[in-house]
Amino acid sequence: MLVPQLRRATGDIRVPDVVAQGEYDLVCIGSPTWWLTTNMPIRSFLESEAAGELLAGNDFAAYVVCRRYWRNNLRTVKKLGTKQGGDWLAGMHFAFAGGQIRSFLALVSYLATGEIRERYLKVRIPATNLKPGYDEAARRFAERLADRHDAEERPRADAPTAVGRGSG
């Protein structure tokens, strides 16, 4: 998976009928960052015919989860979604607690044991989770997104172009 991810390759995906046949006012896309960019499954979806059918003429927003290099991921989701005819509303990123190294160790520790530990390889690590306050930040983002979506139904010249940290 590493080589195709680094090449920004896409693969075959299956979109459930219940998703593909639905009608949506707003589509939200969540994407973890893999090797500095949008992960292969999300990129594959966004370049698919199914995404074109789902996004064309609809508002969409995105959130990305990453330790550090989230900007390219968010930019790519926005670019691919608008290329499919979606109307970009906003984006936000969420960061893991503990910085680059300690959050990685916390994730590896959790994946290896299924338990949240205080230390891994004798290094003090944070709980495997997002930075404190993420729940309130997500709530504010959702409220602003809903307001923006409502404003799009009644176009305003002064409507904001993005909300939240990492928006664009």
C-alpha cells in the first residue's frame, strides 16, 4: 500500500447502494492523512463516478485527522470534490494529542495491545485520542457548517468562504 499511496494512485472501490442512491443536502468527507496527503480510499472515491453523482450540485465539507501534515490532504479533498461538481463549504483538521512522536507511539501501543497505556518503550505517551477540546471544536465547526449551508440556500455576498482551524 505504501508505494501506491506515495504515487497517489487510486483503486477500485464499492459504494453501497444506500449511499449512491441517496439524495443529500450536504456531504461531509472525513479523511486521515497518509504519507502527507489524502489517503488512497478517499482519493479513490473522490475520483470515482459515484462521487460525481453524489457531489454534483451539492454542498460538501471535509475534516481531516492528522498529526501535522494536514494542509495538503484538505486541499486535495477540496480540489477533487469541486472537480466532481461539488460546492465547497468548509474544512477543518483535528490533531492527535502529544505531538508527532508521542502520538505515533500512543497509536502503535494501542494497536499492538488494544489498551490505552501511560508509557510505551519507556516513553510517557498521551492517551490515544485527539487533542483536548476536539469535541467542542467539532461542535462549533458543525454549527458554522450548518449556518453556511443555510446561507447557501439564500446566497449572500458576504458569506464566509471557510470556517475552523485549517479551513480553506
